[in-house]
Amino acid sequence: MVAPHDSYLLQQLEGDKRFHSLNDEQKRAVIEVRRKKELVQRELSVIDQELARIDQELAQFERRNPQAAAAATTSEGRTNENNKTLDDVQGRQKFNVDPKKGIESLIASGLLNDTPEDIASFLYKGGRITKTKNRRIPW
């Protein structure tokens, strides 16, 4: 019924009355789940130890190189780039629902200039926007 290397799991389950009411197949399934749970717990423990080691190394680096650490943690440029990408995606999604609001959103976020040429270029080249013949842009 139970493999020899699972005997420690079986000992843990001996006191559980519910376990004894199961058939052999169900018992094997419970033992397999417990085995996997222990494996995951061991892996999480290793990951926690690795994260603690990385935190220590990072703290040591920051103490030795305060200027480099400050530059690495300043993500203002990256945040602005991420915000632009998010504004672009949201503006295009708004355009697909309501073209006027989508274009207004892109103009407000600075991703599109409020000129006929830029709007025409966006409409002509714009990726990820719905272009249909019967759609009218109301303005």
C-alpha cells in the first residue's frame, strides 16, 4: 500500500481518524499530496534563504556604494516610460470604445499632438486600434 520512504508520512497520519476511513487509493492520494506539500515547503525554505542572502548582499553593496545604490533605486525614468506605455495602451483601448475620448486621452497624456497631421498619422498608422468604414469620429 505505502512505499517505505513514505512511512514517516504514514506515522503522521496514524492519529487522524479520517485517514483510517479512507480506502487504499484515497490514502495513497493523501500521502502523495502530503509529500508534494513537504517538497514545496522545502523549496520555499530554500527560496527564503536565498532571498535573505540577496538582501544581505544588497545591503552591503548599498553601504559600500551609496551613490550607485541611489542611482539604481531611482526609477523615475523607468516609471515615466512605464506610465507612457500604460497611457498609450489605455488611450488605444478608449479609442476602440469611443474614438473621441481615446484621442483626447492620448493628447492629454502627451502621446499625441493636437494637430490634424498627427491625428491623421495616428489613424492611418495606429496599431491596436479598430478601424472600420462605418465608424465616424464625432468632431
